[in-house]
Amino acid sequence: MMLLEKIAKDFSDGRQIRRVLFPTDLECQAGELMVLSGPSGSGKTTLLSIMGLVLSPSEGRMFLNDQEVTILSDEEAATIRLQNFGFVFQQAMLIDGVTILENILLSFAIQGSRPPADKKKKAVELLKTLGLEGTANMQPRLLSGGMKQRASIARALIKDPSILLCDEPTSALDAESGQVVMNILKRIAIEENRVVVVVSHDARVFPFADRLIKLENGMIVSDTRESYSEKKAYSQ
């Protein structure tokens, strides 16, 4: 569980301070897909960045499984982020010149370690689960946009994060590919009991949300949650 209490964020250009996110309370539960929507400048990406411990809030407190993470040092926060979070971005950000399998295991190389054998096996299993069987040794340039985005989801899941944060994961995709990606994220939330948060201004994403939160001018203006019976029916 993730809990935000009166989280706010200010930015300064050196001359004046501008508040981009006003005090916000938010509780994120495992097993639901939460969508943060709103126009550009509404604060949704700032909120997602704070949730992912990429930005520090100017005010407020944030808890992860009852541990306050807003008081941690940068190094401690980075460790928590590495252990608990997976990230999916608007662009798949796969590296050309290395295989899809190597892209998925990239986080181990960045840390200067070799991926354990069980992680290589898991990467292949993830590709199969995401409909990418047979692509492990292919170059990213040979995959469609939707396939690349699914590969980026596999990369985000390789360390088994409890929280998956997605920033506009469908905006660069056609309708069919976007639907495939959202069905995958929905299944990850419900069947794997993870916290899944999606930032999107794409109205095609909204029907997949168990909870749709709309922001305007740095404030939450609406928050709706799907009923338990509807959610249960989807997972059956």
C-alpha cells in the first residue's frame, strides 16, 4: 500500500516559486489499476514522479507499507525505488544493438552485475506471457511499437516490483496496440495483486481504470472507484 498525506510540490525559476501540486491525499491499494488524468500542466506527471521517489515533495508525507519514505536520504530512496518500483514510459526506450532479452535484463548490467540464471528464465517467461514468444534474440528495430511497449513492461516486471508506474504508456500506440497494453496492465493489477498507476490524457484508457482520478491546476477534482462486484467479474 502507498499512502500520500498532504503532498505538495513547488518549483522555482530563481525569481519566483510556483506551486504545481497542491496538498494532496491519496491512498493506492494493490489489486487496482488507478488512472491519473488531466490536461497538460495539471500536475499528474509531477504526482507520479513523487510517488516513484523520483521527485521529493515540498510538503507532506508519503508512506510505503507503513514506512515513511519522505524522510529517507537520496541513497535510501534509490534503494527503495529499485526494490519496489517498475516504470513504463511513453516511449519504450529499448536500446538498439542489443537483443530484447538483454534490454529486459538491462538493470542488472547497469548495477555492474550479471543477471542470475533464474532472472533470464523469468525474462523468457515474461515475454511468453506478454505475447512476445520468440522475440528474445531479436533486435528492437524489428518489433512494432506495441510489441516494444510490451517488452518495456517485461523490463519493468523483471525484478518483481510491487508497484508499477506508467507514464502515458499508450499515447504513441494505435488503438489496437493500446488496448492490448491496457489489458496487460489491468491483468497485472488484479491477478498479480500489484499497485498499478497509469498517467494518461488518452480517453481510450479510462474504461480500464478501477479508479479514475482527474487533476486540474494541481488539484484532484474527481476520484471514482469501480465497485468490487464489477472488478471481481472482470477477473473471472
